[in-house]
Amino acid sequence: MSWDVVLFDLDGTLTDSGEGVGNGVLYALDKMGLPRPESDAELRKYLGPPLWTSFTDYAGVTDADDIAQAVVYYREYYNSTGQYENKVYEGIPELLTELNTAGKRLAVATSKVDYSALNILQHFNLDHHFDVIAGSDESGAERGTKALVIAHALSELKMCDGTPIVMIGDREHDIHGAKEHGLPAIGVLYGYGDHDELSAAGAFGIVSSVPELRTVLL
């Protein structure tokens, strides 16, 4: 299968952001007076989903104002420190260059707030590979789910109907978001999800490494 357009998730797909995201979550939970996750495995659940979903599903925060405050605290840490506790997965810059050379159009579709995604991609000199960098809005009111972020990315790309498009991501939210738009999604196992999660979500394919992803895309 060949795709003309490739949408990439950011955290767990292009960069290993686990340390910074995890530290931001712990900072927010501490500020809110909420218990920390009991294990690294519990903390890893926060890596990937939209923040609003994570604080509800994993910390039990249900009040809308409390969720919004937890997100504010998270960003207080993440925007100053956490976004730089991050590294690009080995082989990603080369893969993006090869996809550009092959004439593929690339976009980022991330649950991270849009300005943060742009900052990170610029920091690692990856931003020039992408026609569109789409993230959530500040409050999540307009693009608070992966499906809405993908819709925004597709709108910004301004493509003709029928263009072959694929989504690449590491969590079930990436797969579900793509399926809402009738798009296939490839799950990557070098990020924060596992095979069972991606398979149950209905991934079109699952790869273990960046070289395997290159084989599928090129």
C-alpha cells in the first residue's frame, strides 16, 4: 500500500517525551493535592491521550474547573522545563527526509497544544519537514480529541478527495481518531502503547521500530 500523505503523532512517535510529560503530570497532581500513580506503568498511561481525558480517566478528576486547573499546572511545568526533557527517536530525521524526497506530504496531528508542538519541532529542527503542524487548542474546546485534531490537519492540508492518507501513532487514541475519518492507522510499538492496545483499537498495521515503519511507508 502506498500513501501520498502521512500524518504523524508527536509524543511516542516522533519524539520520546515520556520524562517531561511524566514530570509535568506529577507536578500537576502534587499541586492539586492528588495522589501520585503507584507505579511507572500507571504513570505511563498519561503518555499519549489528551490531557483532559488523562486527568479524568487516571486521576479521577471529574469537575470541569478542576480538570482545567490540572492542565494549567501541567503546562506551568511542561512549557518551562518538560518539553526539553525529550529526544528524537533514532532514525526519525532520516525517515522524514526520505519521505520528503519521495514527494510525500507530511503533517503532525498531536493532542499536545499547537504552540507546544511547534516549539518542540523547531527545537529539534524537524518543523521544516511538515506542511501542517496541527495540535489541540489551549482549552480543548475546539480540538480536544485526536479526531478533531486530525480533522483540523486535513482541513489545513486542503487535499482533493480520495488522496491516500495514513495516520502513524503509538496509542489507541491515534487509531480511533483516524478511523473516525475513515483513515487507516499504523501503530508503532517503540512508543507508549502496546500490541494488544493497538490491535484492539483496529490498527491497519503494527510495527516495532523506525526501520520497519520506513519499510511500510516507502
